[in-house]
Amino acid sequence: MQQSNQHNKKYKSMFFDLDGTLLGSSRVLHPDTRRELARAKERGDRIYLCSGRPPVYLQNDICRVFPFDGMVACAGGVVYVGEEKIWENRIPPEVFEETCRLLGECGAAMQFDTAQGTYFTRECMAGFGKILEDAGIFPAGMEEKMARENEELERLGINRLMSSWTEDIPVQKIVFTAVDRSGLDQNMDRFKKHFAVNPFFQTPKGIAGELIPLDCTKEHGIRKVLEYTGASWEGTAGFGDSLNDLEMLQAVRIKVAAVYAPEEVRAAADYLFEDPDQGGLARVLRKIEEDETVDRT
């Protein structure tokens, strides 16, 4: 990642979700998208990741192929400007303990997302596969692909078994899977007292998703970046495709969502983009630059 010591408030600060936004199903940054991002940086704009992924994952993935100016990671729980970590949240211990206890009583498997990486259980990974299979969106070979990817993430130290997590490691958000969702549904109001509940995918039987603290979302992470850099809200833009991007769009002036985003996310957007694997994100970036009248003098 790169950081400039000078922050011109007339330049844009652009925040991009990763999965489904910068990257499509190919998991490759489209050449046209890379070209438009590079042009934006040449204009002086600052390009930030804004993802639910832990920072160590992003640093070993997309940050190896493009020089981002920072990141809002763990859905707002950890924030970097350049190489400097300017914010790290922690779910309060009493809330964390009660939530884990309740998830266990509901029959859900868990993983913890932290600044150091993801602490997972085999049961949680298996739950993802089962729910995807039941939803009919688990194509042939996907199970083996997921297993290989997880093995590689374990080798890199990004994914770690839950047994290696200790209480002194702050947890920014909790991911869960439940192949029988009835217990979660009955207790959803209790979870929503402290968390935004963001389903990844669900069926009438099962659900997989994440619990993001209400007081530390992508919106809060973006505000930390703007406060630190002195950048102007008038120059902000956000790009996303899922429910945890709704807070991000609420925090920026120019709101951009995927055409396949949930209805409430699309409704909040000024622009829509199509499949990033087909250059859809690059096209909307060009359109926004054409439409913008921000004074860069």
C-alpha cells in the first residue's frame, strides 16, 4: 500500500468492496478495472479497500496486484492508511461471550475474524458447503476448490484453527453457519441488539452470515480514514454489492452498487455496475469521471 503525505481535499477518496465488486467469480482483477484505478491514482485520487476480509488476507491477495492507499478491513474493525494501522476495534468481552454462548445454543458453528487472520472450525467450513449445496449454488468441484483454498490460507497463516485463538486476541466480527436455522431465527432480535446481521446466503433450512458490531461498520471505518487524512466528504465514492456495503454507501457522496446487489443496496445507489469480470466496474468508473464536476485546480 502507498500513502502520500499531502492530502488535497479536492481529490476523491474511493472505497471498494472486494468480493463481488473489485473481483468477480474469476478472482482476478480485470485489466480494464486495473487501468481505470491507475488513471484515478494518476489524477491524485486515493483508492481504498473496504472489505469484510481481515487485513492479512487483503495484504496477501489483492494488495499484491495493485498499490492501494489503505484499507477498511473486517467490515470496519481494522483501518489502515498506507502502512499505518490507525484503528482497531474489539467486540466488548461481555458482548462477545454472550454472543458466542447464544450461537452455540442455537446450534451454529463460528469463526472469528481478527486483525491477525481468521480463526475457524471445520464445522463452520462444512456448514458453508452444506448450505451452498442445499441452495443449489454449489457447482461440481467447488468443495474440492474450497478445501484447496483453505489449505493454502492455513499454510500462509491467514486461516488458523479456532483452537489456536486466545482471549488476548481482539475479535472484530463473528462469522457463523447453521444448517438448521430455527434457533437463530428465534433469537435474531437478541443478536440485533449489538450487531448488524448480514447473511451471505441462506435457504429455508440453513443460513451463513456475519455479525458486525453496530458501532463499528464500514461507515465508521470510512469516517476514520477521512478524519485521519483530512479528505473531504464531497469527494467520497463507495462501491459494493452486499448488505454490509449499505453502511458504506451511507457514508459517501457517490454511491455505486452491483446490479445483483440486494434490493435495498441497489435502491441506495446513484450508479449500478455489471459483472466486474466483464469490465462492468471499469465502465462505471469511466461514467462517474465523465459526470463529475469536482474542481481539481
